[in-house]
Amino acid sequence: MSEPIQERLAKAVARLEETRRAVADAERRLRDSSVTVRSRDRSVEVTVDARGRLADVRFLDGKYRTMGASQLAAAVLESARRGQAEMARTVLHTFQPLSETVGDRPHIEGSGVDWGDVFGPLLETVERGEGRGGASDWLRDEITDEDGEEHLPAARPEHRTRGQR
């Protein structure tokens, strides 16, 4: 026997409220999130907020003084793109569970979240950040020692919340 419409409606409202709380919690966690990334040549450090905007740019160890304008610009762009890609992955990872079918909720075709509509350019940022062949790659390839070996350690992003340094 099917349950009365009032019970089904009450359950649906409860699930909606649960989803609303989960979205609010995800937004709260992301609100003060940021990621900090250093350029591969370790001359530039950028901090990107949860919206993908540059929150801080720092030039490290005076290396910028000996760099050409295009080399410095490439280091800033490389760091910014990698930071945006890392933050985009964090945002997507945070919100993805909210679009999946959970528990006894039936999956209705077409009821899922279209990530392209929701995040738009953010997805392109992730793809671009994972891609190869940009100007910064060319410059990185040009920075080698006499033996032809590169001495540029891969950057590891640091996650932090606003106020931490």
C-alpha cells in the first residue's frame, strides 16, 4: 500500500531542508578557503580564493629583480592558473555529493546537477590548469643548468583559510 500524500510531502520537505543545510554548510566551509601555490621557479607565490580570484601575489627572495618582464608575467600566470585549477577542484569536490542520489531518494533522469551550468568557467579552469603547452612551460624549459638538468621543484599547493600565513 502506498503511503499517504501528506507523509510523502513531509518526507520531501525534510529532504529539501537537509539539502539546504548541506549547501549552507558547504558554502560556509568554502567562504574562507584559499589555496596558495608557488611558481615552479619559486619566484612567485599566489593565493586564490574560493571564487577563483587572486587574493594575494607575493614575489619571493628578490628573484623578480633579475627576471625579464615576460618571464615574471609567465611565472605569475602559471601560479595563478594552477591555483585556480586547484581551488576549482576543491569547490567541485565540495559540492559534488549534493548532486548525487542519496539513500532512498529515487534518481529521476534529468534531475541531476549540470556542472557546466553551475560552475561554467570553473570547469574550463580545471581543464586549463591540467593542460600543457603554455608560455610558462616554454620558459620553464628554458631555465636549465649547464648539464641540461632542470632545477625547478614542482609546487605543492597549500590549503589555508583566511587569516593564516
